[in-house]
Amino acid sequence: MTNQSRFANSRLFAESFKRLLPNPQAVSLAIILVVSFVLIYSLSTILMPVFASIVLAYLLDGLVGKSIRCGLTRLPSVYLIFSGFMACLTFLLFYLMPLVSQQAIELIQNLPRIISSAQRDIMRLPELYPTFISENKIQQMISVVQQELLTYAQNVVSISAATVVSIVSALIYLFLVPMMIFFFLKDKKSLISWFLQFMPKNSNLTISVWKEVNIQIGNYIRGKFAEIFILWLVSYATFATMGLNYAMLLAVLMGIQAIIPYIGATLVTFPVLGVAYFQWGLNGDDFLYIVIAYSIIQALDGIILVPVLFSEAVDLHPIAIIVAILFFGGLWGFWGVFFAIPLATVVQAVLTAWPRLGDNNFDALSHNN
């Protein structure tokens, strides 16, 4: 091989490597993403109140921005929105949570009666359909269900005990989180300026990714909170009007199910229809009306509410959503499930803004360096 051929091959290899790792900005962005993930993963237990405060402040900052556009200056807007947030938190802590807890306790106390009623109806199935179902199979199914319910009840008791032990920490969080939210809103510019001093000077790519993430995450979080509130309000009004027991508890479950797309709607079906079945049975019209009302609420959520609230959000495929829930839920438990979709939209935004081979913006960034 001649020297000219070696030089050509070396140049070709250098150009190929340069195209794969084109400029320092891409490297800086990759380092920032990796370091952020490692810090969040390793410190999630300790700093979860901080992360929750950042998310809530991010949510409220959109309302502060709307108040500013209406003519208020930032500080009065912050006080106004934060006062509304504290009023909602007071309603949640001193009215909604005690009511939901009371109804949950009543439901748990009535579980033996619900199980006995369901067991009597199930034992009639071999008489009605002797060809398809035998009494032995029914007994086996009942034994398995009773064992699972016993295990679930033991887990609930252990969780309750752990909750009692950590009640002091919860009270501290109730004080710290609102305080951090207020200062995140009030001192937003100074906090961002302090954070930016640690960023590389040439951060055009990182800024581009952040703008994309900011748009998508902001739309998602605000839309998700609006969806939860609307589902809770509509469900409670519907269930209470129709006289369904535990209306507030079931309405809260209807709102929370929006956090876990697809899976949540499936899980909340069992308590809603189970309570309606125990209250009215299958023979009356009331059970049918509840089924129709529940189906209409779920249909309106999927057909109207979600498209309207998330029209500007990242369009994630259902498979991507389920994978995100499993992955981040496995990493961080409940909080991983709660933040699974926002984290998935971050990944989507990074992949969208990441420079690609042949991209004009990418070439411009490379030439600027």
C-alpha cells in the first residue's frame, strides 16, 4: 500500500469519526444528560421533595406567565398564583384526603360482605352453565382470589405502618415543598443565571434541546393536571348524582388513572363496577346506568379531552408509553410511574433536536466551532 493510499484511508477514517462525533456541543450535551440521569437516579430518595417542587413550580410558572401577559408584574403574579396553590393544597389536605380516607376505610370494612356476595353469585354459575364450569374450578378460583386479597391486605397494613412511622417526614415535606415552590417562582431568573454559569460557553445545541423539552414538557404537565382535575370533577358529579357509594373515592381514582395511560383506565374499572355491582346487583337498571356513564366518561377522555389538552405535546406511540412506564417505574417506583411520560417526552425531544448527518443546522454548528 502506497503512502498516498494510507493517507487517503487515514483521512477517510478521520472524516468518518468527525461525522459521528462532530463537535464539542454534542459531547457536552451527552455529558449533561448522563450526569443528570446519574444524579437523579442516585439522589432520588433524598431529593425527591426538591424534584417535586421543581415540577410543581414549573407547572405554576405557566400560570404566572399568563398573569404577566394580562398586565401584572412578576412579583404580584407570583403571590397571586402561589396563594391559589396554597388554597388548593389546604382543600386537598383538610377536606379531600380525610373524606377519601374515610370512604376507603368503609370500603375495606365492607370487603368481606362484597366477597361473600360475589362468591354466592359465582357459585351459581355451575348450575347455570354446567357444561362449561364445574364447582371444583370455581372453588379453586375463589381460593386463589381469597389468597391474593389476603396478601394485598397484609401489604396495605405494612404500608400503613410505614406511613405512620414516616409521618414526621411527611409533615416536614408539607412545609418544605411549598416554601421551595415559592422561591423557585420568585427567584426564577437568578436561579437560572446561577445554574447557567456552570454550563459550557458554546451551548447552542443544549439550548436548542432545552427549548424543545420546555415546550413539550410544559404542555404535557399542564395538560395532565388539567385532565386529572376534569376527570375527578366530572366523575364525582356523575357518581354522586347517580347515588353511587364511595363517590369521592372512586372519583379520585378516576382522576389518578390519567397518570398511567391505558393501564390506569383498565385498573380503575374494577373498583367502579365492583362497587356498583355490590350496591345494586346485575338485575337493576342502576348498574347498567353506571356502566354507561363510566363508558361515556372514558370515551370523552380519550376522544375529546386528551386531543384538546395535548394537541401540542409530543405524539408518543402507545408502545413507547408502556415501555416508559415499565422502565422508569422499575427504577423509581411510584414516582417513576408518575414521571414516566414527562421523561419519555424528554427522550423524544432530545432525539428530535439531536443533530443528524446531513442536517443544515448540524453543519452550521460544526462550522461555528
